[in-house]
Amino acid sequence: MAHPAQHEHHEHHEHHEHHGHDEQREHHERHDRHGHGHQGQGAHDHHHAAVGGGGTSWRTAAQATLHCLTGCAIGEILGMVLGTAFGLHNGATVVVSILLAFVFGYALTMRGVLKAGLDVGAAVKVALAADTVSILVMELIDNTVMVTVPGAMDAGLGDLLFWVSLAGSLVLAFGLTVPVNRWMIGRGRGHAVVHAYHQH
């Protein structure tokens, strides 16, 4: 027969061990919650840096603008060639150039996302979302310069004035559109839509 003191000591020892296990379990649970909290916060911070204005590099914005500039330049030059070939007046030539700039700008974006596996309908939506504002701003600046420079629109394709004016207008349009694209990409708009597909 066990002694009462021994029995009490055995119960007290079991209670102490059980209490110790409870403390260890609570400690681990607090640690896990604390760790997951930090991980979640880190992921949130990373996401914020990726989509926030400060998380978008000028290089990324410049690359997106250069992409639009390529389409705009092709459209501008082709529009001027067609305008000269068909004897269009300046206003009609500008309209044709702008339309072709949008066509080629969208086409370049669609080519990239179609390679990523999108169907034509989805690719059109991505191109519209990615390039519309960028091309619009670029065309506004570009054509304003061309119309403003005396004799630029009336100069022929073999005239140095035409090419100098066009090159200058494109450079200015590029420089002023980069901040616009950086702002848009930083908020998940513009070419940020395209980048999401290029990452897959």
C-alpha cells in the first residue's frame, strides 16, 4: 500500500509534467503565430514594393515606353509615307499616322502575349489595357511637335527637316511618357498587365 505522502508527491509530479507540456505547447503555438505573422508581413511588404509607385524602376518604365515608341515610330513613318504617296493634306496625314501608331503598338504587344498562350480575344484586351494611355500620350506629344515645327509637315520624305523633326518629336515623346508609364506600372496598370503574362 502506497504511503499518502508518496501518492501526493506522484500526483504533484504528474501535474507538474502536464503543466510543463502545456507551457511548451503554448510557447510553440505563439512562436508559430509570430513567425507566420512575420512571413505574412514580409509577403505583404514585397507585394507592396512590387505594385507601389516606389517599387517600379525607371528601367522598367523605359522598356515599356520603348516598346510603345517602336510601334508609334513605325506608324508615324508609314503614315507620312502614305500621306505623301496619296497627296493627303496635313490633317489627314496626322490622322492616318495616329491610327497606324495604335495599330502597330497594339500589334507588338499582342504578338508577345499570344506567344504566352493567350487567345486572340484575350490578347486584344491585354493590348488595349497595356498600351492605350501610353500611345495616346506619345502621339499627342509627337504630333504636336511635328505640327508646331515650321515646315516639318510640308517637308518631303527626302527632306532632312522632316526626319530631324520626327526624331526630335519621338525623343521628346519618349522622355515625357516614361514617368506616365512608371506611375501606371506602379499601380498595376499599363504594361504591368503584360509583365504578368511574360512571367509565366
